[in-house]
Amino acid sequence: MRTAFLGLVERKPLDDISIKEITDGAGLSYPTFFRRYAGKSELLEEIATDEVRRLIALGHAALDGGQGSAWELCSYVHAHRKLWTVLLNGGAAHIMREEFRRIAEEMAYSRPRANPWLPVELAAPFVTSGIFEILAWWLRQPEDYPLDDIVALFDALIVDVTARPRIAPKLIRKPEINQP
């Protein structure tokens, strides 16, 4: 069903896709869909969660300061542009953001951080919002918008700001570093 749904998303707007088209494309009966999903949005949520995990896997090294992974992350989104346009600029955007924030926070607690003085509860939503805003903006641009420019923006606005080691700023009140 996922493959059939993704194929349809590549060809037509989400609102124009029927459950009957999904089940026909998957070679399944109409009732089979409802044994697994309550509706089209639930299938989209499942796909969104999987795509977030894939994006995190691709971007892991970029957040450790490696520009090559930013290229891989952006290339993946570019290769699946129609799907990502639906996911980031359509009905699944809030699910994508929340799942990404949750996983990013979980990862931050489980490994050494470049800037331990930066509270995870602040960094995770900041990074999540930044990545999604960059990608969502890019997907609203003409398809020939240069990939190199997006990688440079990602590096300047996300990686350089949050993932490269920095001297702790002089804060009046030092944030507590909470561990789950």
C-alpha cells in the first residue's frame, strides 16, 4: 500500500488520491486498507515517520560537522521532491517536525555533544525548525534551484550555528544540563 500511495503522490495532489486508488495500485481489496489504517492520513503519518528516520540517518554526520552528509540529505530530498513537498508543505508537516524533534533530542542525550552548554531542550527544536524551514522553503522554489546553494544554507544556518564546537557564551544564569 505504501508503494502504491507513494507512486500516486508522485503523480497527483494528495487530496485527489482516493483509498480505492491506493488499494487498486497495491492489488488489495478496499477493506484490507481499513484493517491496517483508519484513513489516508494515518498511512501518510506512517510514511512521514519513516522518512524522518531516513533523513536523520542521512544528516547524522552533517550535524557532526561533515558537509558531505548535508549534500546526501539534500540530494535525497531532491530525488523525492514531490513526496517531500507533500510531507513538508502539506498535511504531514506537524508530524514530521515533532518526530524529528523527538529523535533529535533522543540522539543529543545519547552521545557527546559539540556544545554541552547548549540545552538540548532548546537545540533540538531549533535545529528541527531550521532544517524543516530550509527544506520547505527550497521545495517552494523552482525545481532548478541549485542544490549547492541549499547545502551551503544548511551548513551556514544549522551546522555552523549549532553543531560546531563553540566557547560557551557568558550567560548570567547557566542552563542546567538535564539528562533523561
